[in-house]
Amino acid sequence: MSGLADPSAPALPTPDAATARHYLTVSSLTPDEFARLLSLARRMKREPSAWRDAVPGGKLAMLFDKPSTRTRVSFEAAAVNLGMHPMMLRPDELQIGRGEPPQDTARVLSRMVDAIAWRTFSQAKMESFASFATIPVINALTDEHHPCQALADLMTVEESIGSLAGRRLAYVGDGNNVAHSLLEAAALAGMHIVLATPAGYEPDTGLVAGARERARETGGSVEIVHVPNEAVAGADAVYTDVWTSMGEESEREARVRAFQGYVVTPKLMELAAPDAIFLHCLPAHRGEEVEEAVIEGRWSRVWDEAENRLWTEEAVLYALITGDWRGDRAG
Ligand code: CP
Ligand code: NVA
């Protein structure tokens, strides 16, 4: 073979990309890294001014192929807090919307900005995109994962009930992207998580097997059941999410039928531990997956949870861009 590149050969991942640190799934973190991100987020929340301009002049590209309130605003606000310039890029305004390959977009943006947050459909597409980027790529939600949400979730549990290891977490509803990241996070933190889903809506079996493996190392556990009462009995925190995620709208009627009996009601919450909290990633559908009396009741920590998206996004941006996971350079 001559040294000339074959013009018909597919593009290969960028060599430098091997060194870029991304956040695409919770399971890409070690338990220590997960704990460090939560610690950074707590410090940022306690003393926000100490982190002002911790990434001076940095630039964050934000690509959102699905709607977002919390993720979009928290990334934008976190970037501003750190002294960065966020750029919200709508796919219909980018060449990607006219067919430019994502791997070309990844390589071009890598030459211009310091990190990319992307919300899209396919996790495989996200991973392929990241393999071409030489800067951190952060998963702002795919059909399969929502790793940024899980950080805010466990930060909120820790704030409300103390250290995470050995605590019991119940998830009632769809084995979706939020459930996947939550169970991976619970396993990393040494928690006992029980998910109650209707038959046919369980979380991915390979992902559950990986989380169980991790839980064996951390002293946690992962259990899947089909009866909400079993999951919630004695739980320290009860979590739910929508029955129909973005992109699944055509399945809505079938899902509403399948999920009857998986509503988080005050009666269900009474089965949990006496000081149990209620969490929801939001947006919530009152009267579907959760009753008004729960989301507006004494158990609910959903507004703290939403706020914690800001501090955990700030921690992720800071750690990935600077490589300083201990927060030694600031704070
Ligand atoms: N929880 C969450 O990710 O909300 P948004 O869809 O509003 O970003
Ligand atoms: N499971 C939901 C989460 C929204 C933040 C969805 O993907 O639509």
C-alpha cells in the first residue's frame, strides 16, 4: 500500500480523542470520581463566588435535538458561573441539520470550543460523535442514558438524608434513560436500588448486569420487581419519571394502560421509611406517574433536585475541562 489515504475509506476516530475525557454514561466513572463530582458540586453550591471565573474564557457548545428546560438552562448558567461563554446551537441552524456528518461537526467544534453538551436520540451516535472529539463531550440525555440527571439526584438524596452507602432507593415506573443512569449511580454509591416496572418495561438487561457487578464491589445491590409496594417498602427515597419519554409519543396510549398501578400516591409513600423523600427528574405529569399530593407534599424534594442540576453541571464542566477533579485550583 502506498502512503496515500484511500479516499473511499471511512473516517477513523481522531487519535487525540483517546485522551479526551467525556461524560457519556455514569458507569464511565469510578466510585471515587462520582464522589468527587458530588463533593465539587456541594462546594460550588455552598460558596458559589469561589468558583467564579474558574474556567476563564472557556467556550461551551450546546446542541439540543430534543426540548429541554432544566438541562439547557443549568448548563448555560453553570458555564456563565465558571466564566465561560455558552453557545446554544439549534440543529436546524447547523449544517448537521442539512446532513453534515456528526463526526465532522465533532472535529470542527473541537478546534473552536472547550466542551460540547449534546442532547440527542441514539447513545451509539453520541459515542461515535465523542470518539471524534478532542474535547470533553457531555451527554445531556439520550434515549438510553441521562448521566447528568443522576448526579443531581444523588446529590439531593445526600443533602436530605445523609451519606448514600447502604441507603435504599426505590424507582417506580418505566425502565428508561433516567432509570438506567439512576441505577448505575446507585450502584457506584453503594446504595440498594429496587426498580418496580411493568413487564416489558424493565431496564436493559446488559446495563443491569453491569450495575450489579459494580454494586458487588461497592456493597450495594440492584433488584428489579413488578410490584411498586415491594420496591417502596422501607425505602429512603422514592423516584419516578414520565411513562412516555420524548420520542415515544406514538406509544402513549399503550403506555398509559401498561402503567396503571405504577402511580406514586400518598398511600404508596406511607410504605416508605418515615422520613422518606420523593424525587422526580421533571417535567412531571400530575395525575399520571405521580399524584399532586405527593409532588406538592412533605416528601417532595423536586425543586432542590432541579436546582442541583446547576451545581452538578458546574462540577462536571469544571472537572472535565480542567482535569482538576479535587477542586484544588479553585474553591
Ligand atoms: N430533567 C431534565 O432533564 O429536564 P429537561 O428535559 O427540562 O432538561
Ligand atoms: N425520560 C424522560 C426524561 C426527561 C428529562 C424523557 O426522556 O423524555
